[in-house]
Amino acid sequence: MRLTRGTDYGIRGIMYLATQPLDKVTLLKNIVQNEQVPESYLAKIFQDLNKAGLVRSHRGAKGGFSLARPASEITLRQIIEALQGPISLNNCLDMREGCANMSVCAISEVLRIAQEQLIATLESKTLDVLAARASELKALAA
């Protein structure tokens, strides 16, 4: 599995929102300036995150974005799947496709275990923990 550039931008953008108070509406241009990502691309990505219920879009003169729920309730898996779809290491493990040979395939057994471990890891990492760690790393680098 490889994250797309859009998913990378989306993670960076939503991480920025996680550093803001939950009810604060943040202008897209502030996220763009801080994370150095293309504004038009991030606007589309945030619409996908809005549809997934991870961010909330606010219209009008004081419009922008905020997290739809506390950062402690948003996992890295949820963000990735909102932007790329279900996590699947191979077509045979994609529930939308499946494979007729799964019951006799030794490789699919190994890939299934690896996929389960990856999903468990991504599910265990919440946005608040990731944002706190990012702040620690930035402080160490300064």
C-alpha cells in the first residue's frame, strides 16, 4: 500500500486542524501556508474529509474548516480510508474484488496477516496523539 500525494496532503491538513481548538474555524489559506500544500487541491481533499464526517466545512465570511469531532476520536485509518478507500495490500484481499483462489493460496494468508497488522496499527493512532508527537518533533528540530 502506498499513500497518494492527496492523502499525504489531507493528513497534513487535518493534523493542522488537530492543533487548533475543536470549535475554531480555520481558514484554508492558513492551513495551506502552514503545511505548504496547493490550496485548490487541499480544498477538494477537505471536501472528501467533510463527506466522511472527519472535518466540518463552514461557509460565509468566517468560513473555513474545523474537526467534526475531537481529535482523540479520529484515527489515521479513518483519514486514509476517507481519501483512498478501504485498505488492501492486494486485490485478493479487497472485499470489493475478492479472489476465487483464496482458500488455496499461501501468499494470501501472509498478506492477510500483514494487512490486519497494518490496519490495527493505523486504527490505534489517533489524531491527538499524532499532533502531539509532531509538536514534540518540531520542538526537537528547532
